[in-house]
Amino acid sequence: MKTRLWLWVPLALFAFFAGLAGYMLTQPKDQFVESTMIGEPLPDFALDPAFGGLPGAAKADFAGGRPRLLNIWASWCLPCIAEAPQLEALKAQGVEIIGIAIRDRPEDVARFLARYGNPYTRIGSDRISEVQLAIGSSGVPETFVIDGEGVIRYQHIGDIRADDVAVLLAELEKAK
Amino acid sequence: MIAEIGLAALWLAAALAVLQMVSGAAALRAGEGAVDPLAIYARPAAIVQAVLAVLAFLMLLWAFAITDLSIKLVATNSHSMKPLIYKLTGTWGNHEGSMLLWVGVLALSGGLLAAFEKRLPQNTMGATLAVQGFVALGFYAFLLLSSNPFERLPVPAVEGTGLNPLLQDIGLAIHPPTLYAGYVGLSVAFSLAMGALLTREVNPNFARVMRPWVLGAWVLLTLGITAGSYWAYYELGWGGWWFWDPVENASFMPWLAATALMHSVSVLAARDALRTWTIMLGVLAFSMSMLGTFLVRSGVLTSVHAFAVDPERGSFILALLGLYIGGAFTIFALRAGAVAEGKRFAAVSREGALVFNNVMLSAILAIVLLGTLYPLLTEAFNVRVSVGPPYFNPASAIFAVPMFLVMAVGPILRWKDDKPARIQFEVMLVAALLIGVIAAVSFFGSFPFLPLLGLGLAAALAVAAILPLRGRKLTRVPVATWGMVIAHFGVAVSLFGMACEGAFTEERLAAVAPGGTEQVGDFSVTLESVTPVAGPNWTALEARLAVSQNGGAPVILAPQARNFWSPPQATSESALLTRWDGQLYAVIGNQAEDGRWQIRVWWKPFVTFIWYGGLLIALGGVLAIAGRVRVDVKRRSAVAKADARRADLEALEAQPAE
């Protein structure tokens, strides 16, 4: 019986596929879309104030050598209510938090802040998710660590839980 | 009781699969002519197993019909308020139920093979049934160990959670069962190929046995894909009919392999050539079905067909794949060299054309497979890519275009050896049509290249498809030949629809205030009103669009933005106006702040021809089966008559002369 080499080709191809698929199955499937903007400077933006009480937000507000948090949120977002106490805790640690309210209305923003507290120094209004998309955020809430040069250093996807506060503080420290 | 009967039937069927496997293997070991006491059980085991698997499926169907909320699967996928038809179709609108359908079809095709196929030598048949039982066993194990559809809830649910609204459509009643029947019907071709390989009985007789199974599965696949494409077209509301989505590709790849197999098995039956190649394709076709099932069920690829993702189930199916595909390819590599080479033929011959197109089909298969798996490969290196039409369309066209050209002339070539000069007239005719149509269409405007080429090819193919009938008495043409002619003509019709849709579609996206009018092609579309309407388990905003063609009497179209409440989900229900020369496709979008409504309207000339073509192709397949089976039955009854006459004569002669 003579064996021919090409007869083994299908098996070899299949073995390659099976190995690859097996490897991929063991990989945890990430549910979130990570921003490709990490390590990049913030895109240019200048947003109007989200309500009467605080100024709006622009790229220039992130200059000045001090790392800050950029919090993407909305008054209509339930997890944002859950993360409000953690933002307050971060503020108490002396962290400056600049907010961007996504597709929101001034009266709703004011009502939310009156009810759940206001950890922000500035809130820009992103009515069409323009800035949100530009910095690579795919959902609400998300929080970014921006260093003093205006470079995006770290992305936190989803609401900030109690355990995440220390992580964010450490990332802010690293960004100094 | 329903769940217990179903579960017991499944376990019994699994046990019978073991018996079928052992008994089939015994028949294979005993060899042709010899009798092994164990060997007699394979056929009955396969038949009873089919009955049991179908019974299990019927039990689940019943549980869904009466909304038995003590069964977990029913509670998580159905709802008492759903219309009955969607309760029933919901049976396979989920992972466990659809796998049960899969296994049911697998057992049923095995049972049919065991019951009706009497032409194969005993040892080949034994090996075939052993393989079929072996495959079934793995999938029973999968069902029973990791996807039990009959699992009870400790406490019956008060109400079910409902079925994905996109699936609450008549499309679900037709598309998955036909597709599955085709998918899994290919298992018979797989088992036969393995059986023939194990006994080295790869010959025209074997090909004649295999052919109706391949044709049958191929017809069902064709229908399933056609129905699925139309379903996606009107239900998803994107206006497209093919998205090169991984799950679509998963159904298209077995079809490509089956198309190649169907042609190569015909060559084997008629000319005793292409032996190894036919076996290879037989293994490949069902392997593609299993691969598709893996891709869909494991969630390794992201797709619009969002099924529940479960890595454990994925690993289980991958292990089965390794066992069956890996095992089959190993046996192929070891054995195929020992299969005697078939008859030779010249490059210019009907076999030559069929081989060329087989290679082209396989190349398209490779292109689609690569495009489907490429994201998997790059994700292993943490790069996310999405492969879409810009890759698939041109890459498959590179091989599809020469394939269509050869397909135009292949059927009029002679078997074994032919002279190009003999078909000079036909070649010139096809070439003239191709170039003429492309030139004529380009004269009227500038269109994208591929659709333009498609139009030319469609015209050439349509005429070429009926050329084999030239100079023949139509009443004497065999039914199977009619099948080929109609199927090839269907390809032309489908191609024409695709090309027209690609070249001439007009789209209009506008914000319209009630009373406002937009123009799309020959149609003026007036938004009359937007009103809330309610269905059995949804509420919707329904737009009334008065559509009039060239100022004629208006027709009302009513696209809806539907909101289902169980589970909560919004869907967009398109409204279609079908004319013989195309379809108007309307979708309603959101309301803008100033009170105007987003309306999206397409005029798609001849788009329906895509699916008419699909139906013609399937009809051709049905005629081919009918023709082959009729000829075969005639031949067999003639042989039986001759045998009987001979026996009579012998009996007469044996009588002592008085």
C-alpha cells in the first residue's frame, strides 16, 4: 500500500483548526469593548454645560499636570446611581472628577445630582454621544484616568464598585 | 410524564446506537457473504432508534404545545400567551430543542437508510450503519449529558419568559427544520463514504446508492438557505438578503461541498472516475455541517444569530468534531491510497468540466471557510477583525466567474473525450451574450463591476442552461436531465436577481412629516399616519404609507416598529410591495424631535428572482431524484423479471420429459 502525502492535508488542516478553536474556547470571552485610545491623548472637544450649576467640559480642562477622572454617565442610567457613592468616596480622597453626561436633559441632570450627590467639578453635555465614541467608550457608565498631559491612561468599564475605588486611586497615582 | 417519556426514549435510542455500531462492525468484520450472528441487528436497531428519537422530539413538541412550565426549557423559552404556531416553532428556537431536532433528523436519516437501501453489499452496509450509529451516539451523549431538553424545574414556573421576538415569525417554522434536515441528511453521505472506504468498495454501484441521499440533502439545504435568506431579508429590516454572517456561512459551506459532491458522485456513477475525490467530498460535506454546528453552538464567533454561549458545550462539540472529522480524515489518509484509481478522461470532456467546477466550488468553500475562521485566528493574537462583503464578494467571484463559464458549456460536452471545435457555435453564442449584455448595460449608466458581470453571466447562463435540450425530442429527454436544465437555469435566475439588486437598487432615507411625500424610483410614497396598534404579545407603531407607482392607484404599506413585552425587545417589521419586476421595501424608524418620522424605503428591481432561482434549483434537484429513482426501480424490476423468467425456464427444463 503506498501512502500519498496529500491525503494527510485535510487532517493537518483540521488539526490546526481544532487546536485553534480549543485554545479560543479556553480564553475568557470579554463582554466589553476596550478602548483603543488608551495611551493616546484625548481627542479635541469642548462641550456645553450639562445644566446650569457647573461649567461645561473641554480637553483643555485636563491640562495642568494633575491626573483626573473622566466619568461618562447619564441621569437615565441605573448603574450610575449605584456608582454615585464610590464617586463621592473618590472625591473625598481629593480626586477631581470631570463628568460627561450622555444624551441627557439639564433638568434631569440637576434632579439626579440633587438626589444622589454631586462629585463633579465640571459636566459637559454630549447630546449625540460624539465625545463618548471619540474616546472609545461603548457604554454608560465608564470611567477614564487622564494624566496631567491629557493622555488617556486607564479605562474602567461599567459601574465603579467599592473594590474598584482603590484600583482607580492606584491608577491615578501611577499617572502622576 | 411527557418529559420522562421523552428522556427515556432518548436513552433507549442511545443504547440502540451502541447496538447498531457493534452489529454493523460485526458485519464489516465477517466480510461479504459470511454471516455473523450479531450482524442482523444493525438495520432494526437503526429503524427503532429513528422511531425513538422522533418520539422524543414529538414529546418536546407536545410539552411546548401545552406550555408545560415544569420543564425548564419550556419555562425559559415559551409563554402561555404566545400564538400556538410560535409555541410549536419555539421547540427548536433554542439550543436544547434545536439539538434534539438535529439528533432526531440524524436518527431518522439513519433509519431510512437502514429501511430502504438494499443495493449495497452486506459488509459495506454494516460499516455504513456502524459509522452512522457511532456519530449518533456522540450526539446523544451531548444531548443527554450537557444539553438535556427535558430537565425539570424543582418548582414549576408560574409563567414562561417568552421567545426572542425575532423568532416569532413563520420563517422559524420553515427555515431551521429544512436546513437541519439538509445539514444532517448529509450524515448519510458521510457514513456511506466511510463505509465504502473501509471496505474499499468505491464503485459506480456505490455511487448510485449515495446519489439520492446527497441529492435529497442538497435539495433541503437549498430550500433552507433560500428560506433563511428571505427571512433575514424581511425580518431583520436591513434590506439585505445575505450578510456573510458566520452562521449563514455555516449553512453555505455544507451546500458548496454538497453541490460539488452531487456532481462528482454523478461522474462516479456514470463513468467510474473521481473515486477518491467523491469520498473526500462525502466526508467534507458532513464535516462542514458539524463544523457549522460547532461555530453556532459554541459562541467562539460573534454573529447576529446570538445563541446562548456556553464554553463547556463548545468543548463537548469540539471533542465530537475531533473524533468524527479527525477520525474520518485519518482513515481517509490511511485508506484512500488503497482505493483503486478510477477511469481516466481527457481535459476537454464532461468529466473535465465537472472536475474543474468541483475544484472551483472547493476553492469558494476554502475562501468562505477562511473568511469565517479568520477572526478566530486573529483573536488568538488579540486583534479583533470583522470580515465582510469587501472580502467575500470579490474573493469568491474570482472562482465563481470561471465556474459559471465552464458550467455554461460543461453539460454539452461529451463524456470521456471531446473536441472544442465541436461546440464552437455554443461557445460563441455564450460569449456573445456575455459581452453583449455587459456592453448594453454599461451603455445606460455606470454600475459596479461585479453586478455588471453578474448580469452578463446570468444572460449567458440562462441560454446555456437550455442548450443541452437542443436538437433533442423534448418528450424523450430523461427526467434527470430536465432536473439539471432547470437547476442550472435557476442559478441564472438567482444570479440575475443578485446582480439587479446590486446594480439598480434605489434607496431613500428621509424624515417625513405625516402628509409628506417622497419619491423612490417610479414610486411616490406618502406618509398618511402613524398609529399605535396591538398584537397578541406586542404593541407597535404602525406607519401607513400610501404608495403609488407612476401616479397609479395607491396601495397601502404598513411597516411597524414593534415592541414585544415578553421578553422585552423592539423589532422592525418591514412592509413589502411585490411587483413582478421587483420589490418596494419600507421600514419605519424613530420619530425626530420635530415630530417627523424616519422612513427608509428601497426599490429593489428583480430582487425576488434571487429566491425564485433558489426554488428552481431545488425543483431541479427534486426532478433529478425522481428521474434517478424511477430509472433505478425500472432497472431493478427488469432484473427481477429476468431472474424470474430464468428461474421458470430452469424449472421447466428440470422437469423430466414425459
